[in-house]
Amino acid sequence: MSKLDRSGTTSSLVPVVNGASLALPATSVLGVAPAINPLAAALGQASIPALPGLPGSLPVTAVYVPPIDSVGVPSECLILKNMFDPTSETEHDFDLDIKDDVQDEVSKFGTVKHIFVDKNSAGHVYLRFDTTTSAMSAQHALHGRWFAGKMITAAYMVN
């Protein structure tokens, strides 16, 4: 896995395989000691106390959750991902319903110049606002939110 790491340091989490913690290498691929996040290290070796009536304790493995702030450089244009699954949509003009829902939701952040629902994508909706400030407000409100049982990713696009 460290060969796949492009950041220059190994992962800050303790890998766990079949319940056993693996030791991290002393140096990264660039020869610098890896940084171990104390919280991540503690999670990698933690356990949940036993519940009454159940034997033993439950091991807790560390899970990497990507930061939700990696959304690009602010601009007037946004892409909303994971808004729908085209394979599960049954209505021919489902994109119009999604467009209306998105219009109603994002219009409170500013004037929307354009909305496009790409029916042939993996749930992509493209937005263009009149100002970058409006797009930033919408991005902050929508990123990580749930819509129709799916978590939305809202990222900036280059104009």
C-alpha cells in the first residue's frame, strides 16, 4: 500500500488485517519518518467494552474517512455528484423533477444562471451561479448532505 501512497508519507492509520495490527514502516518511500496521528493510533488499537449478555469485547478497526473539504478552487460553477442512479430511475423525464428540486434548494443561496441534469451520468447535476459567493454558500450547504438516500458531493468546476 505504501507504494500507492503519492503523498510522500505512509498512511497515518494503523492497518489491521484479520484483527491483528500491522506495524508501520520506520520510513516512508521518501525516507522521512511517517507521522502517526495519536487519535488514529488509539483507534487502531481500541475496543468497545462488552455488552451485558455478550461475551468479550468488540475490536474497533481504524477507518480512513477522506476530508470533505477537498472540493476544488471556488468558482461560479458547481457539480453535484451522486444525486441519482440512472439505472434505477423509472420515469422518462426524471431529470426535470431533479432539476426542479435542485432549483428550489439552491435558489436560496443566490441567482442560478443554469442547471443541467446529465441523465447519462452517475448522478451529475451541473450548476452555474451569478457569483462565486453564491456558489460557495450552496457548496457548503450541499456537500455531504443526503438526497434520495445518497450522499451528495458538491465540488467546484473551472469556468
